[in-house]
Amino acid sequence: MDFGKLPSVEKVDFTLPPEPAPNAEVLAALVPPAQQRLYLGATGYNMKPWVGRWYPFGAKDKDFLRHYGTQFNTIEHNTTHYRIPDTAMVARWREEVPADFRYCPKIPQTISHARDLGLASGLIPLFCEVIAGLEEQMGCCFLQLPPHFSTHDLPMLERFLDVFDRRVPLAVEVRHPSFFQPTVAAEMFYQLLQERHVATVITDVAGRRDVCHMRLTNRQVLIRFVGNGLHSTDYARIRDWSGRLDQWFDAGLHAAYFFTHEPDNLLAPDLAAFCAEVFGERMPDVAMRGPKKVEGLF
């Protein structure tokens, strides 16, 4: 992911922002779940460099998704950003992964980046109908709004949420600076998500510290963590996230989807494995599963 990347991170203050006051109200209103879950994943599975390291020796391309599903329990599924799948493809996705696996499909760009958020296209109900075929392996779809989409466009987002099938879990990612200002309009955005039971997407990236806003609006949250080639700060940041997630789960959060981004996706499993170790030590009662290197290699 190129958004917010910097050529050097030596001078970046990666301190997580203070806990937003409204989070306490959101978490206090939640009914305790039978089991809290932390899902760890990357942003793609078609990775030949993972063969012999994270996938078995000799693994074939056609089996990559199956091998990915044994290593991770969620995926930031970008395939759907470029086209709406057919029902047969969704069925194959469901069959290729274990029962505890959850997909987080990105809303197609023909919707998210259309001038009217796809409201006149008929694509929103079509996408919802098809993607609902993931059934119990549906994690949370997410709508990545374009950089020009500002708080002035909130009425359009509200109309989108009126049309979007409420049976499909949804999270929203915003990037325009207006959403991260202490304004009435920005607060209206978070209140809208809270009222509609829609989650936030939090992005932790070097060059845009404002998008690491830490606001919760629902029982779950999506976190996109952008690392810098396993720089020492990547590990320190994960330890900081361990403390914040522990705080949220202790206060009642049901689920978190944590996606590790690294340059070209090559080192994403390395960071995810570190996450599983650190998060597991801090939150032993929260169900999670992380990747393990191919046995006997390292």
C-alpha cells in the first residue's frame, strides 16, 4: 500500500493517539460475547516467494488460498475491489478455507469511487447478494472512500448506508483530513456509523498519522497496519497496539481484524507471526491464530 508511505521513518512519532472519550460509551453498550476474537491476516495470498517459507515446498498456485487459510484466519480481500465476483467464485472461496476463517472483502471501486457511491448503478444490492454467499465466513466488508470524499459528502454516505444490506457487516475507511478535525461535521460521521452499527477502519501508516484516529463505533474494528520492511519501529508499534487492543477487549470489544502490510507483501507473514506472539502473551483469553514458518526450515 503506497498511501502514507515515507522514504524514511526515522523521525516519525508513531505514538498511538490518546483514547477518544466516545469509545467508552460505545464499548459500555455492548453485550459481552461468548468469545472475543482477534483475526490476523495479510492483503493477498498469491505469493510465490512464500513457497518453502510459509507455504509448503512445491506448493502450486492453485493451492495458495488453501495454504493461506491454514496460516492466517482472515484476509483483506482486495480481489473484490476490482470486480464483483460471481456466486461460483464466492463458493470456491468459502470451500478453500477452514471454518474459523473470515473474509474481509473490499467494496468494488465501481461503487466506492463512483461520483454517487454507486447509488444509481444497481451494483450495491448485486454485490451484497453475491458476497453474502460467504455465509459464516463473512468477516466484515469495508468501504474505502476516495481521498477527495470529505465531510461535505456525508449525506451521500448516509444514502449509501440506506441502500447497503444491513445483514452484511460493514466498516468504513476515510482519508480526507476533514474527518480528523475537532468539528461538528467530523463527529457526525462517527455518530452516523455508530447509529448504523458500522465499524471504523483505522490505518496506522507513517506519513498520515491522522488516519490512525482510534475511534470505535461498533463491536468490531478493522486495523490496517503499514510496516516499513520490519524496521525496528514496526515491532515497537506492534507492542503498543497490543496494549491498546488489550484495553479494548477488556472493555468489551467483540472482534478486531488486524492486517499487516509490508512492502510488496513479502514480509507480511513475518510481522503477523510476531503479532500472534505478542498479542497472545498479552491477551491469552482472546481467540486468535497466526502463521508459522514451514517446519524444519528455520
